[in-house]
Amino acid sequence: MTVSNVQKARILLPTPQNLDRAAQAIRDGGVVAMPTETVYGLAGDVFQMDALTRIFRSKERPAFDPLIVHVSRRILDGGLLALNGSKLVNTPALSKLAWQNAERLIQRFWPGPLTLVLPKMEDVPDLATAGMPTVAIRMPRHPVAQALLDRCGSPLAAPSANRFGHISPTLPGHVMEELGDRIDWILDGGPCEIGLESTVISIEPEGQVALLRPGGIPQIDIEMVVSAPLGIPSRGPSVTNIPSLASPGMTESHYAPSKPFFLLPGPVNGLVVAQLPELVQSSLVGLLTVSGSTDAAIENWRKLTGRTPVIVRTLSPGGNLTEAARALFSTLRELDHSAADILVSEPCLSDEGLGHAIADRLRRASAKFATRSSGKSR
Ligand code: TXA
Ligand code: MG
């Protein structure tokens, strides 16, 4: 698509009048960026082809990557039957265990950052699900997303409001940077509370639950509800940039800054110079650390490289992984805009809480450079 660089989007406070305007635009087949508790999404009516086409074109998203459908909390009382009534989920196709697990997860985690992949009804356009027989659904808990859903009266397809493969937006200004030249409105809901995307799980035909994307709800919390370890989806996740059949959007390279970004094999104070990408020797480096003191990180970097110029950003000095997740994408974006020539990050070594999701995002954000630590950039 041809796009100009003129920023035409407007950031709107979520007043009742602005919510009414946004809802009207969506009813007319348009798209609006909305805040959710995870990241900002680009929302359009899932049952309108014009809206779906606009979403894919604005994001430059490949058609193989299906969208998540967002539903109003008004349907919470009705559970799965209400999702059937909304023409989304083919409930008769569910086995007894699938039904039981889905209901339990809905009651426990909705509204919130959990996306369920379930058999779809024919009414859901193939464009939204990339031709898959399933549909991904979530009920966001951000009050502005809920207010918009209630006004629209239709489920909203909403991928993260960034260009395909880029860092996800957690502030209205991030959406402006990504899509400001190609959408009209961004609803301002402030900084996102969780800061990375929802956990995506599929309810497999026999009822087992499989993890497709780690995210805002830790795996262990889901396992406690279904009383079983999460399985691997029927088709395994991708290991290259070729999409997996289980979750086509889980490409290996994703959430990427524009500068070369390398994931270090361990904390800086345990490394030797030979483990660093060669580019580090001749560059101003932006170093991302997950926890610990920033001064100590600068000192460790000096000891390791003997070079002084480094810009360090720490996600959570106290090692709180909820805080680290909240800061992750905005800090990556900040380093990407800094004077640094290349970016490196310590890995997230904790599997507790949101540690798994942070580790996943860091790995994918640096995937383009994963095998190139010998020094060649793009
Ligand atoms: O937190 C979130 O989930 C955010 C906010 C805006 O709600 N949305 C989001 O959407 O992260 P997106 O489009 O960036 O990621 C959707 C993910 C992709 O990995 C896609 O492959 C997967 O969900 N997905 C969607 N439908 C699917 C399906 N039917 N089967 C398997 N995976 C599916
Ligand atoms: Mg995304």
C-alpha cells in the first residue's frame, strides 16, 4: 500500500462524546486504535470485511496471520453459550472436557489477558481467522476497551497497533509513531497496565489445553485451573520465520527494534569479550538489563569491554517481573530512539510470573541477529 509520512491521526481522550464518535466510525466499517490492559490494539468490527481489510493493510500484516476477537464483558454471565449467541464459537463441536476447561478459564480469567482459541462458527469471516477452523477470543479488562465494545455492540477484531513485526505499543504516542500516517483516531487510555500481550492458549478437540503464546497470565496459573500441564499444540510452534500451523502469527522474528539487537548469552558480569557481537567494539551500545542496579551494570560493562560509552536501561531494579513486563516495550522503543548504534540485552532468566513471556519477547525481538553475533549486521 502507498502511505504518506504525514501524521494524520488524532489522539482522543476517552470522553463519552469521543467514545461515541469512535464507535460510530467502527460501525461504519472504520478502524480505531484502542487501549487494552496488555498493549494498544487496532480495532474494527469482526463481521465487516472493509474493517478487516483496513486492519491488515494498515499494519502491513500478512494474510496468514489470524486476528484476536475482543468481546464485551456483558456476555460474561452467559459464558460459552453467549459466545455461541454472538456467532463466534461453534459450541456443539466441543467435547465435554473442552467445554469444562473453557468455562473454567473464562470464569477465572475474563475479563483479562487470556485469549482462548476455540472452534469457530461459519459466520466468522475467513479473513479474520486466516482460513483456520478456529477463532481466538479475549475479553479485555481495560475500561476504555470495554466502553468501546459496549457502544459498538459487535465483537472487535484487534491486533496490536503496530506495523507487522515491530515493537508493540503501550502508549498512544507509540501508536502514533507506528500508524499515525494511516489511521484517524487513537483513544488515549494511558500506559498499558501489563505491557505485553495476552497469553494465547488453544482448547484442543479432546479438551486438553495447549500454549500458543506466553503472555499476561502465567502458564502455572492456567495449569492450576485445568489441573493438567499445558500441552504442545497439535502442530508445534515455528522455529524459523515460516509460520507454525498451530499459531501462524508466532513468527520467530517479532517485536523488533529498527537497530541491530542482540540477546546476550548470560548476565554481563559472567561473560567474556568473545561472547559479545563484534559490532560492540566499534559502537555506542544500548544495554537493556532486566533487574539489578544500573550503576553496577555500567561498571560490569566497563570491566568486560574496557569501553565507556554505553547507555543502560533497567526494567526493574528490584527484580519485580510485573514491573519489568510493564516497562519492556517502552524501554526497547526508547533505546531504539537513543543515540546507541546497536542494542544488546541481558536474558530474562526467571521462569516465574511474567518471566517466561519477557524471555519470549526478548528472544523474538533479537531473532534476526541470533546467529550473527560474529559481527555482520543486516
Ligand atoms: O494482548 C493481546 O492479545 C493484544 C491486544 C490488542 O488484545 N492483541 C494481540 O494481537 O496481541 P496480535 O494480532 O498481535 O496477536 C495475535 C496472535 C498471533 O500470534 C496469532 O497467530 C494468534 O494470536 N492467533 C489468532 N487467531 C488464532 C487461531 N485461530 N489459532 C491460533 N492462533 C491464533
Ligand atoms: Mg502483535
